[in-house]
Amino acid sequence: MTSTYSDSYQHLLELLLDARKSAELTQEQLAKRLGKPQSFVSKYERGERRLDVIELLQVCKQVGIDPHSIIQALEQSSLPAR
């Protein structure tokens, strides 16, 4: 499946997946914390569903990461090479 999302959005999804795995949570466990079905986590991790800002903040809270660190990582990856 090819994605219509930008490289930056794909990087965001990678960061969120890594954060979930670092927190040693399954998709099912994270979904339960979010009050959502497991398919919600699966779909956003695969890029089939976009997260809005509120959802992003909720995911960050439930996996125990600071949303600012995600934004900083995205900014760093999008800086032009010097």
C-alpha cells in the first residue's frame, strides 16, 4: 500500500510506533487506555487514518512521551542539510 502522506507524517508515525513499543504496550493495551478499538491504533500506525492534534496529545500522554519531543524530532528531521 502506498501512502499519500508526506515524509514528515510518515516520520511522525514511526516515532509514535517506537514510543508505543518502548512503553511495552500492545496496540490493544494502548487502545484500551485511549478508550478506542484496537483498529484505531492499527489504522493510524499504518497511515490509514490521520490523527488530529487532540488525538496526538492523547496518544503521547498514554505512551508517556512529551509531545514537544515529537515535534522537536520532526523539526530536526525536516531541516535542510548544510
